Amino acid sequence: RARRARPGADVAQLYLVNAAGKPVQRLVGFQKITLLPGETREVRLIMDRRLLADWTGDGWTIASGEYAFALGQSAGELGPRAVVTLTESRLNP
């Protein structure tokens, strides 16, 4: 949620910060919103699953493990991490 004291715009940015035990810092989603004074708004981001995957020579594979994400206004200003556990999956090329 974003909150402003005067009218303006903000860009919510979602970063992948750990992928199956490997530290990374990859922007995986963003959305620009405009807000009126005192307004708050929930932002929903849609992420391409390939951003979680590695190319293994014959296709995209998402490795099993924990994936950590953080929301922020920039790569240098990230909030708390949210962690999800994924099972291995293969994506169509």
C-alpha cells in the first residue's frame, strides 16, 4: 500500500531477492499508480513465471526451493521479504 501527503505518482516494484538458495536481485514486476492526498491503494502485480526460471538447454526450469520477494520503491529501498516454497516445474519455451 502506498500513501501520499499530496497528489503524485509512485511506482511499486517487486524484486526476487533469493531463488532456490541463490541470492539474486531481479525486478519481476512493477506498476505505476497515481494517488490523491491521503489516498491508499492496493497494488496487484502479475509476474511472468520465466523470471523465476533458468534455461537448462532444452527449456525453462523453475528449481524446487524457497523463493524470497521484496517490495520497494527501488532496488536499494526494499521492504520485508515474503517467502514462498515452489516445487520444480518446466515451462514451455
